[in-house]
Amino acid sequence: SRKYAKWWQQCFLAGINHMLLGFRNDYGIVECLQPLGVKDIEIRAKTWRASAFISFLDEFCSFVRRTITKDWSYEDRDVYLFYYSPKSKKIKWRISNEQQYQFLPDWFINEFS
């Protein structure tokens, strides 16, 4: 069921309507292919609903919009890091300018700055 949820999320966000599943044997060799409609994934899932994911995404995007209050600058290179805290059961965030979180290449930054 967790795989179904992950597949549904990825396909929904990318606008993919159908996928092809490959079933492997114990040696990791794909022995069977089966088409699956993304709409059928929710029907097969028993522990989640698509509407819950969409509602969460809407709330999260609103949270991001309220949280990010300053424009990005080349000097600061601040990145907002969002993460889930199981202890508080909330999404939290922090600002970082650490190199490990910098993913935009300089040519892109220079082109659009």
C-alpha cells in the first residue's frame, strides 16, 4: 500500500495516467509486465485516499508561501529546508546557506539573476 501511495503521488504530480509494473523473481529478473492505470491505484489502496494527499499538498504549499518571506540573493544563497518532525508531528523548517544544499548551478544563477 505504501508503494501504491508513492506511485500515485509521483504519477499525479507528473500528469502520468498509466504506468507499467515489472514483477521480479527472487533473482531480481523481471518476469512479467502489467499495465496499471493511475486511477486504479487509489481503488486498490485501502489505507489512504487521493483527496488526503491533495489536501496535504495544498496546505503545505500555503505554508511554504507564508514561510518564505524574502527573495533569494546570490550573496546569501539561503535555502529553506523543510522537514517532518515525528516528535511534534509537524512540518518544521530552517534556513541554511550550507554548500551541501546548494543545487542550482552558477550558470543558471547568473542567467536569471
